[in-house]
Amino acid sequence: MELNDTQLLRYSRHILLPEVGVDGQARIAAARVLVVGAGGLGCPVALYLGAAGIGRLVLADGDTVDLTNLQRQIGHATASIGVNKAESLAASVRAINPDIDVHAIADKLAGEALHEAVAAVDLVVDACDNFATRHAVNRACVVHRKPLVSGAAIGFSGQLAVYDPRRADSPCYHCLFPDASGEPEMRCAEAGVFAPLVGVIGAMQAMEALKLAAGVGETLTGRLLLWDGLHAEARVMKVPRDLACPVCGRAAVQAG
């Protein structure tokens, strides 16, 4: 994809980076990204991806903006209360960068609709807030061989990982967090969340997604980053692929 003069100026600070350059920015401009969730994590992810020039950005969320969201979900304004989150966030992204293609899916992605959305993009960012959706998104990414940038944040703690089914050594989300349907999970509404935490994790998700789109650097594939915001400590753990994983293991791949 060839960049025009306006794009060369808008993205000049990217282009100045030798690791990115014109070619890397052109790859970003040609990339298609699906962001599942337009809340605390999805807001910084979408705003940074849009500002950085991702060519097509698809935002999916069936929820509406609530007053309690505004403490941390920086892509929404007070005037957006009651508006669908995907549509509200899409408007915020367009206000930053009107030259990219931003599409809002004002519904919870599931079943065939989820698979169609995943198949139509180059990579997926999981910014949702529940295990069921995370596992469904992971399964779709494995089936369609799409890289998945996954993040989570609660309280003062966050985590981030990249799962890339195109790589033989990459685990999937299920390898790290086996599906335990029915087990209770902690939500922000019950446990609370420190406002900047979702910005920290969401910004790192955007960074990993942009690295994948531009084809630069080394991603967190096969590693899990754990961030303790209360004590300002970070740990990175290596995570191997589970060859017996029912989602991405050898038997599952052969069966698929």
C-alpha cells in the first residue's frame, strides 16, 4: 500500500523509526484488526490503533455506556451515557483519525458471527471482561489461524500475552487458562479497578498489535506479562504450548 503525502506527514514520527519506516507504516495502513470489547481495555487499544493508522478497525461490544464506566473508559464521554459502547468508541476514533475505516458491531459477537468477524481480519485484540468470550475468541482465532493479543485487568493487577497459531511453538489462551465453565470470575463491578491500570494494559495490547501489523520487533508470543500496579513490579513468564490442549493441540488440529 502506497502512502499519500498527508499520511506521510501524519505518521512521520512512526516513519522516523528505522524499525518501522515507510514500509512498516504501509503494512499498518493495510492491516485489518478486530477489537472485542469497547470498555476499559478496548478504549486505549482502539484509540492508539486508530491514531497509528490501522487501515480497518472493527470494534465489537453489545453493552451501553454507563456513568460508572467513565472513571476509566477514556474513549467515552458523559454525553455518551446510554449509547452503545462500540458506536461511542468508533466515533471517538474517527474524531482522532477520520481517514481510516472504523466499523462498529453493536452486539456481542458469538457463534457464526464471531467466526466471520475473525476470518475477515488479520489479527484480533481480546479486550473483553469475561472468560466465556475469551475462550470463544481464542477458539475462533485458532480455527482461522489469526494472531490474538489478549489482556486482562482487575484491581491493581494486569496481564498480557500474545497467542499466534501461525507459529508451531505458540500456546493458545486455553493452554494457559483451561476452560472452567461455571467457576466464578471476578468483575470490575464487584472488585473494582484502578483507573490507569486499564490504560497501561490496553496501551501494551495496542503496542503488540501494531508490532504484529508492522512486522517489527519481538512479540509476547509464548510469554505472559504480569503487572502489579500497586507495587510497580512486572514479571514475564515463559509459557509452552500444551500439545494435549483440546483447542490447539495435535489431536485438535488434526481433527479440525
